[in-house]
Amino acid sequence: MSDKIACMSLPDYQTVMLPLLKYLGDRDEHSVSDSIEAVSDEFTLSAEERLQLLPSGTSTIIGNRVAWARTYMKKAGLLESPRRGFIRITQRGLDILNKRPLRIEIVPA
């Protein structure tokens, strides 16, 4: 990925979308857990930030945000799940990356 992004608080899922897509831009399959780590590294999250849990206590906030980013980008055809627990960029995702967007956002229906 590119230059690290300084983060004062945890990024929302839309802010996570472009860094996640860039991480997957090598066309390889990546585990979801490795993807969460890569996004956490990109935003230079501290150990404490990486461990912050949702109010339910069931998962980390950053893991949840990566999961939502993944869900929406899969629906948009930018990512695919070749097997359980793994994600990979699609040709459409690569086409979007080649346009060098500044941000990826969902557009309300």
C-alpha cells in the first residue's frame, strides 16, 4: 500500500474501502484476518485501537469495519470470496483502482 494514513480515531467502513481495495490489488487471495491487519497497519492503529470491541463485545471495531467494507464492495462486484475466509479483487475492482480514485463510497439507492 501507499503512504501510511495517520488516524486519530478508528476509520469508518467507507474510509476503509479504498485502502482495502489497494491491499487486494495484487490479485492474490488474502485471508480476512490478514486484510484486517493490513488495513490496521495502513491507518497506523495502535495496539489498543486494534483491540477495541463493539459494544456487543463480539468482535473488534476495525474487524467489523473491514467486514462491512468487504460486504459492500462484494455487492458492487469489486471483490469476490474464492473460499471461506478469503477475499480477492475482481477485474472490476482492478478497473476502479486504475482510475486512481481518492475515495470509494456507497451510493444510496
